[in-house]
Amino acid sequence: MRLYHGTNIMFDEIDLHKSKPNKDFGQGFYLSPDFEQALKMAKIKTEQQQEGTPIVMEFEVDEAEIKEMHTLHFDDYSKQWAEFILANRNNPTPLLIHDYDIVIGPIANDRVGVQLWKYENQLIDLPTLVCKLKYMKGLTIQYFFLSLIHISEPTRLRCIS
């Protein structure tokens, strides 16, 4: 399976310590099966950090091996998915709140922080949170990897500027 990672600086080796904590599924390496989504993330990262250039890196992942890993899979937006994101985003420690090697599920919308704040302050309920977290362009899946054993080195680099 071909997956993509959007970034602003080229790298040869995946280093999970460079990943940011408190992301949707925790601190790990994120990939997308959607090239355009990865490109969008690369452009956002370049703009936020005001350095580098948008780059989309391509990786091969063995689907059969993913099935053998300790995996959590959210097929769609759900209360469980929203609660999982909430727990990861609000994790006060550097340790992950879960022990999954791989988490697969929808990407939350770009205003996830605002929606989580509203929920935590009881301005919206859980069903409303789920609705508000839906990605505006439809269901887009992301892959979180804590175990990098089954991710190839980039097979081809696509540099986009």
C-alpha cells in the first residue's frame, strides 16, 4: 500500500522523537493514502514554520503486516473516535495513552482545538463534537505509526513547491 507524508524539510530516516505530542492519535508518524491531503499538510507546515518548501514523501507499507500488528481502526467518525482524539490531545504526560502500534482513522477538521475546548467547557455535547470534528472535505483517513518496522524507506520522493 502506498502512503504519503507531507513535510517541509526532507529527511532520510524517521525519528519519532521529532514528532509533536498531543496529536489526534498521539505522538507518532502520520501518513495518508491521499497524496493531496499530504500535500496540504506539507503546505501548512511550511507556512507555520516559515521555512523549507512543501515536500510529499512516498512510502510503501505491507498491508498484510499491518494486520498482524496491534492496531486500532476507526472506520468512520464516531463517539469513540472523538473520545480517543480528546484523550490524546489532552494527555498531560509525555507517555502515550495507548499501546497500539498503528491507529487508522479519520482526520479531524482543522479547528479541532476550538471544538475540543467547547466540549470540555460543556458548550457542546459529544454528538455535536463528533459532527464538528468531521473533516470539511469528507472522510479522509490517516495512519498513525508507533512501530516503524513495516514502513519502507521512501521509495520515491515527490518535491512540490
